[in-house]
Amino acid sequence: MPSFREARVLVDHRGSVRRVCKLAFSHQDASLYLFPYAACGSYYYGGRSLTEAQFQDTFDFTKEFSANSIPKLSIHESGQVHVGTRDKRAGPLQIPSLDTLTGQHVATVCPDMFSALPLFNRRVGLGPELDVVINASELAANARVAIFMNGQAPEFDGGRCRLTIAMRRPTLQNPLYMGIRAIAQEPLIEGDSSTGGTTVLAGWNPLAADDSAIDLLYVRGR
């Protein structure tokens, strides 16, 4: 099985390859680091709390932290989740340790629309930096990328994933499996794609009841 340090998630949309996010991996344990891409290089991040009756959340994402470099969203093997830059950090939140999960959804990367994503102008390759290309012809004009974890088997909620990564670390008795799935959805904005961006969400407890209150962390890039 090939070994790599990073995986870039790309989308092939109308003949152009665009960047969605980068996943980086620790060699010491099974921690995961998530970096979203945004066309203009402006980023905002923080935390939110939703009540058990709240299905939508509207807020000004510019009111917490901002950065001109990509904030790192960390999902540690221990279940600690935080996001930030060298100077400022939001969180941590605590979810179950990753090796105790059995295929649950732990993070989402959600572009407003494919055409709002930055172009990828390098050669798509394999090796220490793996490129995963999503064919957008199967997904219309937009999709969100969902990330799942399973400490027992390469099986994930909702069925098959586009990519499965097995992490073998000295801290684990068994491999930890991560699944990546693109889920088609309508564009979240209309008209000019230059006003769009990408949102990343993580940090909720994937084992909590569906009607529980939710704490989460976000990154918004545009």
C-alpha cells in the first residue's frame, strides 16, 4: 500500500482542475490536519453552539478570528479538535477518540460552488503528496466533501467512500480507517462566483443523539 504525507482533494469541473482542501497526517499518531483552499486567500475561523432545536445558523463569520494564511483544523487521535494559526486558536472541543469510532462523520468541507474554488495549476501526481480528483460531471455544479472515521473496518455511514485511507501508527492496536466521500448538492450562492468561498465544519460529537445540542468549529475561506 503506498505511503504519503498529504492528500490534496481536487475537483475537475468543466475542464479545469480546482483545489478543495488538503489533508495532512502525523507520523507520531493518527491525528488529521485539514486545510481548506480559498481563491482570495482570506480566512476566518471560530466556534459555534447550536441548540437541539436549531437546524440552521446564520452569523457573521468575520467577528471572531481572521488570518491571511490557511488556519489548520486539527482532529487529534485523542478526539481533541481545535483550529487556528500560530498566533490564535479556537477550541478545543472534545469528541470520542478516533479509534473508538465505527464509521461516523467527523468533518465536512463545503464549497459554495465549484467555480468559486481556486485553480490547481500543477501536475496531478502520486507519491508523498497524493492528489485525489473528483469528477464533477457526476456531481453537477457543487458538492460537499465528507470525512468519516472507523477504528475497526473500512466501512462508513452512508455506504462506499471515494477514497479510503488506512492509518497504521504505534499508538494504535489496529489500523484507523478514514473515508472521503463527495456528496452532490446545489450551489450555495447564485451569480458571481467571486463572492463565494469554502466552509469547513468539525468538532461535533458524532455519537450524540440527533436532537442534541451541537458545539462545532468552523473555518471560512474566501
